[in-house]
Amino acid sequence: METFNIIYPSPLLAPYIRYYWLLKVDTISEISETSIPVGCINLIFHRASRMFSETSNELQPQSFVGGLSTGFTELTSTGNIDMIVVVFQPFGARAFFSLPMSEFFNNCISVHDIGDIALKELEKQIQDNRDSLSSIELIEKHFIKQLHAFDDYNYKRIVAAIEAVNNQPQIEITSLSDIACLSYKQFTRIFTEYVGAKPKEFTRIIRFQRALYILQTNPKISLTRLAFECGYYDQPHLIKEFRIFAGCTPTEFIAACNPYSDYFSTL
């Protein structure tokens, strides 16, 4: 039996957290899943068996922060699944962690290796509490407390830049730095610290997510038109990026599953 739910955060946390998702699967059969880049940092709690990464040939940590990635990951289950996942806004995780978000880039760092005593205590509470809704309440209390110490000096700059990326498929990095009222070098440094990837890498991920969203809403679109609307140079460029991010061509992706953008579908 499988249950999947999305829970939205309280208004106070909504600027920083997109939503929480909860997945429970009771099965003796192995489950395989391809994880693709979304554009948001995640905090993941495994309350049952951990997932095994075929890509890195290792078990995921019991609880960890998953950073932005520029490639796909093949995952398989090792038993029953019981996960709670915090999906941050693209710029939101920086409000709660002392580390620069770039430390998590293409990486999964265990809660025990981050050096946050309060976060380790939260993990223990989540593991001891089998009720999902009360676990979300614990997570909310933790992040509301952490939020009080957040310095948002550059927050509005990054928010404005990301809104521009969301709305303008072909925007240049120099234009983003102008929107943020920063030099190119300053903008790149601050953006990377807050978002967890350089602006160029982030825009690549969002371009890919935009392609998924257009395929989701207009499945009959031609690949040539899709490439144009998403800001790719041409159709071969689109196909190359799909191979990097999803491990297959757009045509193969559509044949295997219904396209869905986790990024644009939840804006």
C-alpha cells in the first residue's frame, strides 16, 4: 500500500519552505525511482528503510540535506518506505543553516555532519514520533525558532533574481545581477551562497523544469517548439540537457512517464 501527501507550511514559513511531502510504502518488492534535478534544496527524514543510490553505490543517510544537483540519481528501496521531506524555496534554506548552500551542491550531507545540535535533536524527535502530522508540527516549531536569527540583507535581491528566472526563459546572468543591484562577481557569490548553485547552473535546472512543465501542459508540442520556448539554442541542445538531467531523451522520457514539473507546478 502506498500513501503520498503534500502539506503546506504555515504563513510565517511559506516564504522559505514550499511544502512538505510524506511518502509511505509497505511492500516486499523493490521499488526503483529516478530522481531528477528540481531546483530546490531538500531536508529528508527516512523513518523506515533508507534508499540505495545506484548512482553513487551507497545508502542514503537516515536524515540528510540534499543540495541542488546537475544530474539524475537512480534510487532503489531496501524495505518499507516512510519519508518526510522538507522542500525549501530555491532561496529559502539559507534562512535556517549557517553553512553556505554551496556546501550541499551535488551532495547529500547527513544531519550528523552539519554540526547543528538543534537539527540533530529534531531528527531524534522525528524518528521517535510515528505520527506524520505531529512530526510536521515539530519541524515547523524548529524552523520558526531558527528563523529569528536570520539576516535577510540580501534575501530580497535573490528573490527578485529568481522571480526573473521563473518568468523569463532566456534571461542573461548579467541582467540578473542588474536586477539584484550587484556587480556580476558579487551577484554570483551571493546567489551561490543562498541558492546552492551558481546562477548558470541554476538557470539550466529551471530551463529543464520549464520544459517538463510545458510537456505536462502541452504534450503535443514539437521538440523544436519546446526548445525555442524554453530558451535552448536548438533541439540538439534540448536533447543533450535531457540526457544530463534525466538520463534519456525527451521522447524516451515521455514514453516512460507523464512529464511533471515539481518546480513550476508548485509555484
